[in-house]
Amino acid sequence: MYKEICSKYAPTKDNLIYILHEIQDAEPQHYISKEAVLAVSDYLKLPENHIYGVMTFYSMYSTTPRGKHIIRLCESPPCYIKGSENILRKLGIILGVEVGETTKDGMFTLELCACLGVCGNAPVMMINEDVYGDLSEEKVEEIIESIRGRQ
Amino acid sequence: MKTLADLKKIREKAQEDLKLRSGNTRVKIVVGMGTSGIAMGAREVMKTFLEEIATRNLTDVLVTQTGEKGLSSIEPVVDVIEEGKDSITYGNMTPDKVKKVIAEHIVNGRIVSDYVVQTGN
Amino acid sequence: MSLKRIDLLICCGSGCVSAGALKIKERFHEVLAENNITNEVNIIETGCMGPCDYGPVMVIYPEGIFYQKVTPEDVEDIVKEHFLKGRPVTRLMLQDKDKTIQIQKDVPFYHKQIKVALENCGYINPDSLEEYIATGGYEALGRVLLEMTPQEAINIIKESGLRGRGGGGFPTHIKWQMVHDNTQEKVKYIICNGDEGDPGAFMDRSLLEGDPHRILEGMMIAAYCMGASEGFFYIRAEYPLAITRIKQAIEQAKELGLMGQNVFGTDFCFDAEVRTGAGAFVCGEEMALISSIEGQRGNPTPKPPYPAVQGLWGKPTVVNNVETLGNIPTIISRGAEWFASMGTEKSKGTKVFALTGDIRNTGLVEVPMGITLRELIFDVGGGMIGDHKFKAVQLGGPSGGCLTADHLDTPVDYENLKARGAMMGSGGIIVMNEEKCMVNVAKFFMDFCVEESCGKCSPCRIGLKQMLEILERITSGKGKEGDIDELLRLGESVSKLSLCGLGQTAPNPVLSTIRYFRDEYESHIRDQSCNSKVCLDLMHFNIDKERCIGCSLCARKCPTNCISGSREDKYTIHQVDCIKCGNCFDVCPVKAVEKIPGMHPEIVERQKEMAKAAKRNDD
């Protein structure tokens, strides 16, 4: 799989970030494995430490397996002012995990992230690519329930 | 795309899609769509206007609707509003009458006085 | 064949989408089909219309009726009443005092606004190149290519007085001129900086999503002026829709021959591609951004050499912000004089601001430079929510500063804000009411910068961390005399010594809050009291026995069982065990639980005892 993804891009260094994005998206557990790093290193002729350096610099890459749905709650000041702390507490209670952890069933990973640029509707969170705004504790509960229900 | 004239051609064509939003139209046709208007066939009247205008490719005409105008006895009622002219109100409209209003009034500028129930505001 | 008679513009900016705009759109499709009028109504997804707080919003033409806070349940009414019977649905219109506002342009939110960059946002379909062209799109590019030399076009931008909208306010024409004048180097690049990361700013996202062709046209004009034939859009990976829209715009422009070889039959050839980040705030800094495009860690490098001399892959490069590029086509078509007629002496034109925080009309606005903060917050923004009082406004995100009620009549432009310790930044405006603790806010911004520091240079990496530790100490009641001076000293050093803009500006929120809210810092340190009752260690909960009805709800909801009492004796909080979760405060039906500034005497006593015990152990 890794080779296939790599071969879509020219073997130049500037494609590293895109290859990593695509590998992580294709991986059901949303992370970049050691094998993937080796394959990319081989393809781009870059040392592994360069790849690890890039991966750990950017917050969106993970070196450990994550859940099927990645919840990214905005921790920026506009959301904080509108009560994101309560939302975080609520998410922690509903999911039974701390920030950075994945639920036991592998469904959700709870993360914090920098501004999502939807500050007019703060507090907000993103689950995979969907943005949810004007969050309240009740609304968060509904959203998580509906995603669980979809399974 | 080689010249500004080429771009202008595309622009003019595309502006028709924005006609409803920009308000740059010569004639505005307002169909009264209150309960009594609808009961008397205003939907058919509206539909005929839309079809006729599309068939004849009249790009400077806009059709919209309004609520009850209090003229129940002569519904369906249609206003034809042209910039700088008195508005004309037609009453007791039917699809056939619509075709005539389009052909005479909208295209050739001749008011169909037989159907007129009111002029000015 | 039939003619459309209604344009239904549904705002699909991120704010409205997060509030459910897409579900409403689906519902419209269903209800229109049920009523057999699908072919009479155009459903158009537009970019951000601005008033996010009213979302989901929509405008219905030809009348221009504005509906707000629409739910899927309202769709049936809109179709049956408005579309079929011509009776607009009054209950979905905005109420301003006793007035019902029908038409979009009558909404007070829009009154003081002049839209230049945002002109088409929320008005055209961003998926349609034709609609952009219908509003005059790509004419500016055509005119520049066919009728002007690069130098003539640069002169127009110079005369317009346009300055970079991303934060620094550097005159746009100077960057272009430098790269233009380099005639030795054949390969040059133009980069559009769409790595918007300032908390509280979302204008770049809205522009990229709502009017992508405008940004593309601006980029091509810039490219022609400086002699570049390749461009890059660097967009945050957090903005998937913006990425899709720009990619699509590039494809559409190529298809029509507006991009590619010999545009408008001239020698100008241009190609652009989209590059994305992967979650790093520092990549908004131009040198870091260039490193990131090259496939490296987004570390900034010392300047000089400036990117205009040695940028992407060592070639001369101009990095322009999204909003800056968005102004270019309009400046070319309406003239430098027109643009320069708006604004103040040194800050020309308009600026897009994102209003957020404790303000009634949050959203995206575009106003002439020089408007006062008061007009911006109270007229455009509608003032504070509820009965709250205005306390402070934070401008320019983590690089900016806080201003107070004394500054409300300050004209908003680059110089005036800077003189008062804030900055324009990218235009994020966070309004705060009297319940906010300024020390806590400063700590919050510092926390953000510490997290986002790339770690390359030590003043930023170590200095900011030191500042954060002091702030944490102060907000947890362990502040010492001299902490404020230490913060000032560290802040100045970090500002002076850091490599890039992130570090140079990161101390600003702390420095400006010390400047204007020093008393709050002092009460945190000396009185161990957070008068805004935000810092948990410096406030406590208390039950007012007069008001308590003895219902025991608080005691049952307390996770540490530290509330006891009875119906007769009323209830009391045992301060030593209280973890200040706030449950009792939330559940009390008669609001008998109150927040009191300062530590409870029992806690102070206990801390003293513990300190003594610790000292004995040491001895």
C-alpha cells in the first residue's frame, strides 16, 4: 500500500508532507507506522530521521494508532471565552478518555487543536472533516450519540 | 480566450444567471400569489410566464411573486413594472392571456388594454 | 424549458455549515420536489455572508429577503408561504428592537461595511467561474496583460497604498518591485499565504471558500508584475473546503484558457498548485512557510536574505496574504485613487475583521480603515451580549494586545493600534466582558505560543516557557513580588532577540495586559484574589444561607461530598475538600451558590499550617 501511494508522487523531497498525509488518511487507524516511514524513506531517498523530524513537527501526524473518528476540539481563545473548557470536560466524561487518548472500542480519539477558523460559532470542534459549531454540553452528547448510532 | 472581447462575451452570457440578484432588468412581472390568486389559477399563470420567457429567450425580464393584493374578484392579478413608466395591472389572467401580454406588451411595448384593471400604483 | 424565478442563496461558509446549513439545503431539494417547483428555483451555495451569529442564514432574490437562524423544520414554510404564495416568512426575519428587517441590505450589521475583498462573498456561487466573470472577474487581469507593462501595474498598487493584510502591514508594491527589478534570475515564485492560524481570524478561509477566483486572479496579476510563471497556494490542512475550492478554481481557469500558456494571447504563462500544511501555526511566517513547501520542518530562517532575494528553492519569491491578493483585482479595475480615498493617511482601503467573543453579532465584516473600535464593536458588532459590560478587546491574536474601554475611540489602522500596544495582525478581534480575567487571558495566549514555538531559537523556546511559568504561578496564588517586573524584562528580551515574527510578538498580550490591567496582576499576587472569579485557586464558592432553601441538590451533585447540611440548617461547603468543579453553582435552583473572589480563610490557614509542617520536616 505504501509503495502505491508513494508512486503517485514524484520522488522529490517537497512531496513528503503530501505522501505522509495520504498514508495517514489511508490507514484505518489514522497514523503513520514504522513500516510506512521506511517505505517513504526508501522512495524519497531521505534519511528516516528527517521523516521523523517532519512528522513530529506537524501536529496533524500521529506515530501511534488512533481511533476511527478523530475529535479535534479547538482550544483557541475565542472558543475558550465561549466555554470550550466545559465542552472538553463533557467530552472526557462521555468518552471516558483524556486528551490524546483513544476509546477502548477504537471509535474516538480526543485531541485539542489550534484555531479552526470558525470563531463566529465558538466553541467548535472538528470530527474528521466535519465542523460542529455553537457547541453546548447537550449538543456534544447528541453528536457523539449520532456517530455511535451510525455504526 | 484571447482578447477582452472574448471575456466580455462570456460575461454577458453569465450575467443572465445573476439577473435575479443584480436587479438589472428592463421589465419586472409580479404575479399575485395569495390564497385567492392561487385558487383562481395564479400558479398556471406564473408557469406560463416562465415558460414563454424562456422559449422566447427574453433576457431582460424578471418574474417574481407577491402576496394578496386585495383584488380577489379579478384574480389572478399580474403587475408589469417597467423602469420610468406607470406600472400596469392586468386582471383575470389565464395562460392564453399571458401569451398575448408577452407578445404584445413585453416584446412590442403595446399595452393590452382589454385586460388592464389598473394603471399606476 | 422554464425560467428560474427565484435565486435561493444559502450561506455555506464554515460557520453556517457548522450550524447545519447543508441539512437545510437537502431539505429544500426535498420540499421543492414535493411541490413541483424544483425547476423554478436556483439553489446556490455561497461563501460566508458575514453574520455568523445569525447562522444558518440565507438570502432570497429577487426581493433580497434575509432569513436567519433557519432550521430544517422551517423549510416547508419558506417554500409554501414565500415561494408559492409570495408571503415572506416574517418569523424568520431579523428583529431589531421593534422593527422586523426584511431585506439583507437593511440589516444593521452591514451598514458601516464597504465590501472590496468580500464583494462577492455570499453573493456568487464559488463553484462557478461564470458567476465570477459575470461580476467583472478576470477583466482586471485581461487589462493588465493587454494594456499595461508590469511597472505600470506595480505603480497602480503603489498609488493605492495597499499594505499587506496578513499582519505586518508591509507595503505590497515594495515586495513586488524588488522581485520585478531582479532581471538576472529567470525563475521566480509567487506564494499565496493561506496558513491562517491566528486564533479568532477566519477571513482567509472565508475568502478562499467564498470567492476563490478572485484570489487566483490577484495572484496572476502579481505574478505578471514581478515576472513569475509559477505560483503556490499554501493552505492549512484544517481547511479542507478551501483547498478543494482553490483546486477547482485552478482547473476551471485552465479549461477556459485564463491560465496556462499565453494567457489572453500574450507572452504571459502561468501555472499554480496547492500545497498544504499539517498543523503548525509558525508556518504562517513566510520563511517557515517556504521551508514547509520544500518538504521540511517549518522552521523559520534568519532574515536577510529576504524571500524577495532568496526564497523558495533559493529563487526570488513574493509571499502575499490571501486578503491582500483579494484586493488586487478591484484596485486595478476601480483605480488606485478610489481605493486610496478610503482609510487613513497611512492605512488605505478597507480591512476585513473577524468579530468574536462576548459580542452580539459575531462574524466577518469589512470596514474602511480608520473606523473607531467603538463603531466596530457597538455599531457593526451590535454591542455586548446580555447586560454585560465591555472590558477589553484583544486585537491581532497571540501577536497582538489587549485594549480597554479608554481606547474605544481609537481609529483602527496599523499605526494607531501599534502605538497603543496592540496590532492589526490578520484582523481577529476578540471582545471580552467584565467576567474575563486578564491575567488568565494573557496566560492562555502564552500557552498557545509556547505550544506553537518551533523551538529553533532559544529566546522564544526558553523565554516564553519562563513567562508561562510565572503566569501559572500568579494565577495559582503563588505569585511573588517582582514577578511583574520579571515578566516585563523577559518579554522585552524575547521580543528583541527572537528569530521570527512569532517570538518577536508573542510577549505582546502579556505586555499589553500589564500595561492596562496592572491592578489585576497586583491583586492576584498581593491579595491572592482573582476579582473576576476566573482563576480557580484565587476564588471560592460559598452558599448564601439566606437564599438556600435546603433542597440538598448541591450536596447530591458534589463529586467530593464536601457539602453538608439539612433543610433546617441549610447547606455549607467544606472549603478544604472543595475541588471547585462548579457543579453546585450550576445546579442550585435559587442561585444561592455564589462565587467569591479571593481564597477562603480556611484555605489560607491550612496552607500556612502545611508550610510550617514542611519547614519542620526540612529542619
